[in-house]
Amino acid sequence: MSEAKCCGCAEGALTDAEILRELEPIVAEYRERPGGLIPALQLAQTRFGYLPEAALKRLAEAFGKPYSEVSGVVSFYSFFSTVPRGKYLVRVCLGTACYVRGGKEVLAALKRKLGIDIGETTPDRQFSLDVGRCFGACGMAPVVMINDNVHQRVKPARVGELLAQYRASDEASEAAAQERAS
């Protein structure tokens, strides 16, 4: 593995060596536990924002499993991602009620506004787009979740306003940080 290779494309991304170094406490804690692979994968994803290839290879080695098996676990569970996710995970419900009430159109509008498809992340790593099957708010369909925030009765024509709220929040946070720094 190359020391210069970075994980992700954001400024300040980690090299493979840094990933391996940060992964070691997780490996040490879960390697000997029965069923420890999935919690180790969860913690690694929480740490890195996704599961870089270097992390998957190290976990496969640590758990005595072929890389293909670890990769198979990651691809089976929709929670896991092998591509960097954005700061905001935008999930559109496509369960029956949401689908019937316009969830598919909301998804199409989000794809157009963000310029990405399902499973992709915007180049600035602000937004990732995904779908879900039921968020438990069928009476308020169609529903979009952005991180842990549920947005109900979303209209395709208003997805730009919805995304603008999150962009504005980031801009306000950046301005406040710059003000504190000066």
C-alpha cells in the first residue's frame, strides 16, 4: 500500500497508512469477539465516513477472512458504503405510501438539483443521495430524511428550498468560525 494514496477526495483526506493506524484500536477491540466483524465495520465507517479499501483489506486480514467475504458483507448491508458520503445523507422514502404520493418525482427532482444519482456524492462532499423503503411516516408522505431530520410532504418543486436550508446552515457555521478565528 502506498503511503501517498489518500482515502476520499476531500481536503485533509487520510493516507492508507493513517487509515491503518486509526483502525488498529478497532481491530484490537473486536478481532477476538465472536461476530466482531460487523461492529468493527460500523465503527470504521463512523470514523472514516465510509469504508476505504485499505480498511476493508486490513479488517479481512485481522478477522482471517478473504477480502471477498468482507466485501460481500459490506455490499449486502445498505448501511455500509465504500464511497465517501457527503456531510448530509439525503434519503428519499420509496415505500408504498411515499411512492404513490410522489416519492419517485421527489427523487427525480433531487437528482436534478444535486446533479448526482442514487449512491453518489456531490463533488463538494456536501450531499449524498440514497433511497429507503419506509421511514414510519406514511401519513406524511412523501418523506425525505436528511441525516436524522425528517421532512414531510415534500414537493418536487421545493427540493431546492430544502437543500438551501442545509447549504445556508453550513455557510452560517463557516462565517461564525471565521469570526471566532479573527
